[in-house]
Amino acid sequence: MKEIIKNWIEKAESDLDAAKYNFKGKRYDISAFLCQQAAEKALKALSLKKIKKLRKIHDLIELGKDVNISEDLLEKLKELTLAYIYSRYPDVKQELNLKEKVSKFIKTSEEVIQWVKKLL
């Protein structure tokens, strides 16, 4: 595996670990953001391998389509993509039941990373 791809997947795993840590500390907004980042970085690692290109976007749907992610995971990424916005900006409507949503985000990020690692 090329060093740059390895670096991206390692950073994705680090972000996921940090998301879990913040979730335990009840910092759900930070955890949501880190889940989105973990999935984004994993998808970018695979994108570098498959299409030799790194798109500087945050849209998990577009990144997932670039690497032909399964429809099941693509559906899960639709909600996780929004975490990039509402976890960062105070003027965006905050999500209700954030603890429950972030718990799902952690699982989605784990699934994405595992899927990517199988293809690397």
C-alpha cells in the first residue's frame, strides 16, 4: 500500500477512535463531526487507490459514488454527510436525539472503514 493511502486510512481510524472517546464523554457534536471525518478520510484513501485522485470535498455521497460504495452504505452516508454542517456551525438548526444519531454514526463510520480496508 502506498504511504499516502496508508496515512489516510490511519487518520480515518484515529478520527473514529476520537469519535468514540468524545461520545463516552457526552460530547456528541464533536463525536458526530469526527465520525463524518473518519468516513471521509477512509473514502479518500480508497479514491486514491482506485481513481488516483483526491477530491477536496466533504460530501460523503459524492465520495462514495466515486468508489462504487454499496447502496446500503450510501444510504447511511446521506445522514452522516449532514453531520459535517450541524456539528460545526452554531447558526444551523441543531439535531434532536443527537446521542442516538451519533451512536449510529459511529457504526456507519466503522462499516465504511472496514469496507475500505478490504479493498485496499
